Amino acid sequence: MPVDDLGTTVEIDAPPQRVVSLVPSLTEAIAASAPNVLVGATEWCTHPADLDVPRVRGTKNPDRTAIAALSPDLVVTNKEENRELDVRRLRALDIPVWVTDITDVPTALSSMRRLFTEALRREVPDWLVSAEQLWGTAPPASRGRVIVPIWRDPWMAVGPRTYTTDLLTRLGWTNVLAGPDADPDDRYPHVDLADIDRPDVDLVLLPDEPYTFTADDGPEAFTHVPTRLVSGRLLTWYGPAMVEAHEALSRD
């Protein structure tokens, strides 16, 4: 029997034919590679845009009754995005649940390879091979110091030990809020605007999720550092977005 990223044996006797995904990134990954097996996803699973499957509420409050009614062979979850309580309760209903654990680019790549080959019993998709090749190259010379806010009023930003920080590091950026003085346990710290709008920062990236920064909501707050609007999917989603992220974010 295969073992998920947390070391739990998952009873999968045959290639799953009915999969519910509770993780937007993994929903996109499965839809791009094995679309016929997806029978349910969360309301937050927005890619691909034409995904037509029943919705089972959100990542933190999945409708377990609705999930059970879909008779899934497998439910795909993530340690950070989904609650352990929901995983336990789904398993108590005799529903196999595969938990991924992704903390940086290497674990994203290895976790998805295991998801496809061991859990879904599928060939490694072409986009994953491309992502492994792209992200296996050495990072470029330093491109500067960056900060990535994820909320405002109050301001919050990406800190240490996050997938986003590792991704940016591999593209040559240094996350100012993930340095040696940062609290390693404060992965998304609350900050004052003065802490992030400062002359020694080269760029502020403003994503469109979880807070929807726009041309009229975000850039106007910064007077000391240039800003750039960017797709939050490229900074936080692992899956086919990793190929797009390397291509888009490598450009100056």
C-alpha cells in the first residue's frame, strides 16, 4: 500500500477513478493530467476556469456529507491548507485520504510526483517533467531584495519557511522578511507599512490572492519602493503554475 507525505498508509487497491480534491493547486494539477477522475473540488478551485464538477465548500470547511455522497476512491488534501480534523473524519467514513506536505519547491516537485505515480497510479505528466527541469537549474545572480504582502489593514507579508520564499530565492530574490533575524515560526508576520515601504527594498510584489491587490488598491501605499502586481497563483500554487511561474517571474 502507498504511503502519503505524512507517512500514513492509504488503502488504494487500484488506480482511483473518482477523486475529490480539496486543494486548488492539486485540483489544477489533476485536471491538467487526469481530468476524467475528478468528481469534486472546493469553491476555491478556480483553475482550470472551465472545471465542471460538484463543489464541496472550502478548504477549511469541506462538506463531508457531500464528499461522501460522491463516492470517491480518493480525497486529496494538504497539511497546511486542510484541517487534520477533516482528514480524520473523512477516514472515519472509510474514505481514503492522501495528505500532501509541501514546504518548498523541491518538496512540491517530489510530492506531486508521488501523488501521480503512487496515489493516482498515473504516468508522470509532461508539465511536471518540465517543472523539474526548470527548477533544477542553478539560481541566477542576486536580483535584489523583495517583500511580498499578502494582506492589508492590517498588513501581513510572506516570511520564512514558506514555499513562496523558497521559490523567489531560486529566482535570485532575497525575501527581506525571511532573513536570519526573522522568527522562523512566524511564517506570515504582521508588519507595519513602514517595515515594508523602505528604501533598502528593491521591489514589492503585490499578488491578487489572498488579498486582491489591484492597480488602485496597494501601489498607492508605497512611496519608497517600486511595486509590481503579480498573479498570486504563480507565487503560491504548485502544479502546472510552477512552469508558468518560472517563465514569468524570471523576466525582469
